[in-house]
Amino acid sequence: MYDQNHLISRLRAASLGHETRNFAVFPARASVTFGELFAGAERNAAALVAMGVQPGDRVAVQVHKTIEAIQLYLGTVMAGGVFLPLNTAYTTAEVAYFLGDATPRVLVCDPERADDLQSVAGDAKVVTLDANGAGSLTDAVVGRGGFEPVARRADDLAAILYTSGTTGRSKGAMLSHENLASNSTMLKEYWQFSDHDVLIHALPIFHTHGLFVATNVALFAGAKVVFLSGFDAGAILDAMPTATALMGVPTFYTRLLAEEQLTRDRAANMRLFISGSAPLLVDTHEQWEARTGHRILERYGMTETNMSTSNPYDGERRAGTVGFPLPGVEARIMTDGAEVPDGDIGVLEVRGANVFQGYWQMPEKTAEELRPDGWFITGDMAKRDADGYITIVGREKDLVITGGFNVYPKEVESLIDDIPGVLESAVIGVPHPDFGEAVVAVVVPSSDALTAEAVAAALATDLAKFKQPKQVILVPELPRNTMGKVQKKALREEHAGLFA
């Protein structure tokens, strides 16, 4: 039934013959077995094909986190389509860009947004799926089933995820069946996941971390997930006594540390806490170990590569580092075309089966960042110590990562600069105890009437909440070098203690 070159066959392999075992359990609804999960995926695949989806067609999805959304992801891959998840916080104006660039065959969205998104959907068929798993998509899958997965090659696309740079347009990272399957296989083995595991799944599924790490690894292992709609400290703590693993971002851990119920006894059944998507403070590492007896395993990845490095499962998990290159992944730290000595800082490059196929419809950008011999230039500044542990020390450009989400300053600056009373602006990321980094806008007014509150209010309707500045600072001028370039490094240093 399942072609072994197909991502879906490898997602299904561990649960074949175990149809009645639970895949997902929920705080407030009936559990879903592996058999039910994949039967629903087959119905979704059949429905998508009936809507005109052909191999290689994109299926854009901006929906709440539900098991039906997971079945839609699996169904898209079964149908030979390319899954294109979109952050639920994106505004209509932001979604319009992705739809115009990716030209999907189908757009699946929340019913409450259908009218707005229909106006920017172009030729895409708009169907709906709400937070309860209901909508016109759900109606369309009724009575379907028995779908035979469409044949795909290892290098055919399975997904496109849009990622932000620091300038220009958002880029669609093209991920193949082999990119995703190879990474999940390796992570399952490296982090020692098995069908005995119970993973607390509280991450969003429009992001690499929640979809291609948490979900895929659980499926590859035949593991059960406690499926939460989002971060809920109480629900996570309730799940811990019978769960074995948690994947999270630094915000998860700082918020859980604020809960009195987080104790060594409550975490006694857990075997693994993983953190990524943003830097984890050394202080958070130390507090977590003191409270729970567990040392968080920090890893590093990008939308373009999935996971590339990890602290070891067995061995020292060194706070402040992202560990070693994962099996099958090469890493090097470069400056001016040569590798730097241990301890020196350079740009991290990685190579392996996990590295993406390039940027959608951006051959020139692909050529800039993906070398002909397969090395991907991450743009992250890093160093390696004498023991081989890699530390990310910053970014070659000014990308801000807040709560695990990428924000490129130019987009925010362009909107601020259009506000009446603004002369110019600089958007930076500064350390934040909860989000890793916070977006901060430093603004030079052209009018004495301008207020920080007015700037924030003007951004509220056109910018996803995670991109909106946590603070707006009005200043008489921006620091510049002799060439007139704004010195963002100086701004970051000046405001580094803003949220301390």
C-alpha cells in the first residue's frame, strides 16, 4: 500500500499492525488511535484530489491546532501535494503575499476568516476547518476513504515553509520527502524515542518544531502524544506523571518554573526535556535542573534544515551550547572562505540529507545561501570549543527570534516609517526572559506630537502580534557609522537590560 520512497510510508511504518493503539490523547475529548489517524488522512487525501489537487500542487493551511489539521497534513502528503502551513497570527495582508507567491490549489482556513481570505485567494479553492475540527473540509471528507498514496520520489517536495530573512521578501523553503524523513529517522534514534514514549505536544503545528520535529518523530517512533491546543502550564504539569518527554521553546520552561506544582516528584516519570527555536538562558538550565533533577537538552535547527545539532542524549548537556552535529550532518564555521580555529567566531554552515532543496521561485537567493556542493550558509554566527560543542553567538544579520518565531526588522521598520510623525526607525531584538528575544522599535520622531503608544497602535492591525514591538522607544537620533549606516549593535547593547 505504501511506497517506501514516500514520506507517508515512513510516518506510517511504526504503527502498521497497531491500529487500535492510541496516537493522541486529549484533556477533553476522546482519544484517536493510529488507525483512525491514518484513515482520516486517507479521507483528506481523497477530498483534496476531488478538489483538483495534483502532484506538486500546494495546499496552504492557516488553521487552529487540531487532530483534523494533522490529518490534513498527512492527507496532503498522501495526495502528492505540498503542505504549506501558515502562522495563525498572520493578517490578511500577510497571507496575501504567501498565496500570491505559492499559488496554492487549495486554501484551508478558519471559517471566521474565510470571507477576508477569499478576497486574496486568487484561483485557490477556499475551504474551512475550525478549532473544533468542523468546517467545509470536514464535510468534504465524509464518505471517502481507501486512498492509495500518490507515488513520489525522495527529492519531490513534501512541504514549503516560509521563513524570514532580515531584508526583502519572506522565502519559501522547499523541503523534500527525504529531507523530512531522514531528519525524523535520525532524531528518533538520537533522542531514543520508542513506542513506549508519551510526548507532551504543546507546540504550534504551523512551525518546523511542532510539525516536523514533534509530530513526525512521534509517528516515526509509534509514540503516543498528549495533544494540547497550545501552551497550558496546568495541562503540561497534569500530563507529566504519565508522560516521558516534552519538546518546547525557552518560554515553556520559564513559565513552568513559575509554577509551584513543578517538582522533582512530578517530573519523576519524564526522561527527556528538549528546548529549541530560540536560545535558552544558562540560568534557566540551572533552575530547571535544581527543581526537577533533569537537565534540558538544547538543540539547533532552522526551517531550511530541520535539526542540525544537538546536545547528547547520553553525555554532558552543556548549558549555553547547542551540542554537536547530528549523525549524518556536517557542520563547519567559516570566515572568508576558510574554516576558523576552535574558539574563533564565524558563520555556521551545515550539510546533509536534512538540508532543503532551495527557496521557492528564488534561484538567485538559493544560489547565495546554498552552495553547489550542498553546504548551507545559515547566517548564524557560531564558535566551537575544544570539546566540539557549538555555541550560537548571534546572527550575521539582524534577524530577531522571539518565542521561537522569526521576525525580520525591515518589514516592521517599513510599516513604522510610514506612520505620520515618524522620521526613521530601527527594529532590534533584545534579551527577554520569557521569549528569548523581544522586538523593540527605536523611533526618531519628526513631530513632537508622536507618542510611543501611537506607533504601537498603528502596527496592531497590519502586523502579526509576535512581530509587534514589545516596547517603542523614542530617541532624537539613531547611532551611525562614518558611512551613515545605522549601528544596530550599539542599540542592542544600549537596551540589552530593558527586560531584565
